Amino acid sequence: MKYLIREAQKSDMSQVLKLINELAVFEKEADAVEVTVSDLERDGFGDDVLFHCFVAEVEGSIKGMALVYNRYSTWKGPIIHLEDLIVTDSMRGTGIGTALLNEVVKYGYKLGVKRINWEVIDWNEPAIKFYESKGANVMRDWDVVQLDEQGIKNYIANL
């Protein structure tokens, strides 16, 4: 299997969005994706870049992606967050996921970050085993906390 891992280009964002939607279906949240190609193009390639993305290309088609962004830990200092590492279903097990994670780790190392964070859904045992095999610490005693858009509005309304 020949593939190329490279930095994403603005023109890749429609294929990246297809992968994002594929992940949403896999995670049983098919209707949750609100981001558009225009959002991705603006936020990844505009004046105020909010993320960095790597893609896996096979015969001119994007078959995987990893999207990261900068964060800051009050305990450690600069870190990056891996928002999503996605490999299309038909390409899992080909080494693309490892190659994308390798690129993310090299990127973090180059930036001098103190940690790379990400989440994995608790029932995705193949992903958990994959991450643990790479030396990642899956912290099962922590819970993800979020305020979604409506939660933010409700919070503000109650101030």
C-alpha cells in the first residue's frame, strides 16, 4: 500500500469534511457535524489559523487525516490537542493511522510541546489498543466536560 502523509492544503478540505462525517456516523452522531468546507478553509488557512492538519493521500484521494491545535497547560506549558485522527474504514489496518500519529508526534516535538492530548470514545477498543500500543496513557478515570453552544447560551442567560 503506497500512501503519502503530507500537510493538508485548502483544496483538501472537502475530502477532510467527508472523513469528519464518516467519523460522526461511526461514533453514532451522524447529525452532529455543523462545520462546513468554508469553515475549515477559513479556520485552517485564513488570517487567524486555528488548526493544523495532516492528510494521508492514496492515489490522489484523501483516506485519512489528523487535525491538531495549540493549547496551554497550566501545569506543563505549551501542548497540542489532537482533535481527530481519522482513517476511512476501508483503509484501516494499512499503517495510515500509525503514519498520521507519527506525523502529529513529530510536529509536537518540533514545536517543543510538553504533551499531546486527545480523547477516545470508551467503547472504541481497537482505537484504545492502538493508542496504548504507541505508549499513550488512556486515562479512564477522567471525564470529558463540555458546554455546547446551547449550554453556553443558557449559562450566560443565568448570570
